[in-house]
Amino acid sequence: MAPDYTLDRNDELLIAVSLFEYSREWEIAEPWNAERAWFLCRVICERHGLSPSEAVLELE
């Protein structure tokens, strides 16, 4: 069982950016998963009032 851990803002943005990258990288080979990753990326970003592009910049 995984230890208890609460995700902070940077954790969530890192996840969003990873989902963004996955959605672009696998768009052709895994279109359903890529679409789902893009959707989840947008959901996380919207929770923080950011676009996916802004999320990338927040991590740099």
C-alpha cells in the first residue's frame, strides 16, 4: 500500500504537464488514451486557473 501523501500544487501541475506530453506523444498510436490524457490535463489545469501552456511555464 502506498504511503499517505497529499499532492501539492506543483505535484498536480507536474502531472498535468506529463499528461499533456503523453497526449501529444501517443496521439497516433493510442488515440483514446491520448484524448483521455488531454482531458485530464485540462481538468487539472482548470482547477488551478491555468491553461496547459501556462502550467508548463509554472514548472520552469
